[in-house]
Amino acid sequence: MKQGLSLRVSQHLALTPQLQQSIRLLQLSTLELSQEVEQMLDDNPFLERNLEEVPREEFGLAQSDTPARDDEASFAPDLIAAQSASTGADGQNDAESDTGAFSADDAPQWEGDGSVEVAPDDSEWGGDAPARRVNDSGDEVDPADLARAHESLQAHLHRQALSLRLSAEDAAALRFLIESLNDDGYLEDTLESLAAGLAGDDEVQAEELVHHFTVALSLLQHLDPPGVGARSLAECLRLQLAALPAGEPARDCALRICAQPMELLARRDIRRLAQMCGDTEALVRQAIAFIGRLEPKPGRRFEDVERNIIVPDVLVVRTGRGAAQRFRAQLNPDVMPRLRVHDIYASALKAHKGEGHQALQQRLQEARWFIKNIQQRFDTILRVSNAIVERQKNFFVHGELAMRPLVLREIADELGLHESTISRVTTAKYMSTPQGTFELKYFFGSGLGTETGGNASSTAVRALIRQFVAAESTAKPLSDNQISEMLREQGIECARRTVAKYREALRIAPANLRRAL
């Protein structure tokens, strides 16, 4: 086959670096955008903050990042060393400890005229002066930091274990079990598996470890909070019931119920539980209500829940009153970075063209592109937000019951954008409204058919389901079929399986579990 050359003209789309950066900035959240801006300020010398935004460091508000102390340690070597240590003879430690004594040579040299300055006594002012708190290193501690200090479940248990007089082996075993608890306070691994993980193939040592773990587990289950160290939900409930004063019939019946399969308790099978426990149905009802007041997760109150504050990107403001009231969206100035090109560096680059001029010119262009793409990002967010506000204006007045169906295609067609662009804009962007702060995606939802031929928003249907459940009788809760019939009476066609899907999304239990005793 003969080879040859030919020319062909064609058209195709290509994503320029500027367009790629614009798309990437559009899908970033507020926090991710702030990190991107900080990275660009560090990398590009032609980019700087606007002078209107004063850095916090100039006022001494920046806090130094001190590395957190690593308190986690492996207790396995301590346990094995304590177990293998000889207990027959009293060994003496010949190594001398470093006492860190203060010598005369290390004393500070004081300068002065020998006079003594007397500090004023706070008692003469009524004794209201706050006491200074210092930490181990001698630094003053802010009382607000002390109030925010969080104690973990393990630290709470270790502090209680210090008051127990235990041998070295049992103390190490107890510490190991405490560190093996999960966040809920349960011991998920068996004692045999924990011992096998420490002893390896040594069966004799594994048996001794199981013995120490058994003693330590008994001690652990008597610590606060009640129920900690349980291996199952039934054992957790039994431990909490055993810690209560004896003699109450409901408490004794609750102990017998916890000895039965938990499925019966979950289904609230009163009749079968009464037969298996040998109690009356009335007493079983009282015992189940008694169990309902227990804590299924003893470590819940020790969880350090991270609270992320959401800063809205868009603010919805109300204009006018009565029938003339309107709503419009505006950008939140607190989330908009104030950037500009460094004038001095740009002028110097323009005046002097020497070695490396091309590379610096490219960095200058990157800084200009970055500022333009950020402006375009916020302009697109504002356009989409205004279109959402225009279509969901009834929501801002009447709440989620007035939400209308809305899909991405409607906003995309109106603004002349692609659906993927609308999806990027509405992801991880938040809007502050008179009804609360919501993600932009919250205002989009599918529609359900109505008798009049219109559509009802799925968000409004979920709100109706929540209202129906809140107003139901606790003795006879509504089933999914009944809720479907009630929606049909409202003119909304919603099948039973759709009601069940919405109910599960709202985290509402089925009717048999909502029935009150």
C-alpha cells in the first residue's frame, strides 16, 4: 500500500487550562475554595489580598499550631512484661533516677536594688479577681478552653481505674480492655481473640491472659457509665438493670425480658414475652417502658462530635411588605475572597524584559485568570440562586409544604447553561433563607401526580407525611396504606411503597414500632 500525505480540516472542542480551572473552581465548596485561594497566594507572587482585608496576624490573633500530644500507647508490652515478671523475689532497681534537682549554679541571677515590691491583695477589692489557671508547662490557660475541654470514654475509665488496687498484671489487662472498647462502649472482640493477638502461638501464656482479661472485664463492667464493656445489647441492658436498686417488680421483669431473644423486644411481642417470662402482660408493658429509659450506647455522651459551622454562600433577603413583598438572592460578602494583581510586581515585569520574562509573564496571566474565574464562579452561583428564588418564592413564606417540583433542566434552559453546570453549582453551596439554611440541591425535587393534573413536590409530600405521623394516635399509629389513602384525599397520588420510601428517608419507624405502650 502506497503511503502519502494529505490535509484535512475538522473542528473539535478542547478544554483550555483556563476553562478547566473555571470548572474546577465552580464545583468547590466554600472551605475548599478558601484552601485553593491560600494555595494560590503562596505559589503565585503576582497575586495578593485586597488591602481592605487586614490579615489577622497583624493584630496577634493568629494561634500557633502546636502538635497534639500522642497519648495513645500500646499496652500489650506492659501486660506481657508484667505477666512474665518474677513475683517471688523483690528485685531492686540499681539504676539511679534523674531527679532533676535545682542546683545553685542554675539559679537565676536577680538584678535590682534589693527592695521588695508588694503586689496588691485582691481581697481588698472584694475578692472578685479571677484566679489564674496554669497548665503543666506553666502557661496560663483560657477558661473558655477549659470549658470546651472534652474527656473521652477511655480517659474517663482510666481515671476511675486509678482508684482500684490491682496487681501489675490485672492493671495492664484492664488498661488493654479499656483501649479495646469502641466508641459506643462495647467490647467487640472476644477475650480469646485478644489474648491470641498478644500471646501468638504460646498457648500457656494465652490461657493466663484470658484469666487476667476475665478479671479485668468484671472490674470494667462495674465502672461508670453503667453498661460499659458489654459484648451485646442484651448484656448492656442487663448491666444497667443490675446497677439499679433491687426489689422493684418492673426491674426484675426487665431482667427476665433481656434474657430472652432481642427480636421479641424489638417487635414488642407482649403476649409471647409474658408467656416466656411467666409474668402478666401489664407487668411486661411496664418492664418494656422501663427498658426504654436505658441507654443502649453507654459511650454516647463521651463522643466528641465535630460541629461544622455552615457559612451560606447566598443570602435571601425580603423586600416589600404584604402582597408586594419579594425575595431576592445576594452573595454573602464573607465568603468572597478579595484578591487583586500585585501592582508593583506587574509594573516591574512590564518595564524590564530580561531572563525569565516569559515564565513570569505566564504566572502573571495565571493570576489574572484565577481572579476572573472566581468572579465568574460567584456570578454563576448568583444567577442560579435568583432563578431558584423566583420559582420557590412560596417556600420562603409558607415553608416546605409550599415547595413546588423543580428539576435541573428548568434552570439550565432558562439560563442557557448545561445541566452538569447547574449540578456543580448546587453541590455543597448553601442558601440562608427565612426558613433556615439549606443546600441549593434541597430546592430541587421530583413531582407526584395530582387529581387536577398538576404535580406536587416530593419535598412537600414528605412534609405532609411528617405532619400525619406527628398528629397520629400513639395507641393506633398510621400504617403506610393509611398514609397513602390520606394523601389521596389531599389529591396526591402516592403509592404505599413510595410512602414507605419517604418514611424511611425521614427516619420514621414503622407503625408497629411507633405504637406506644
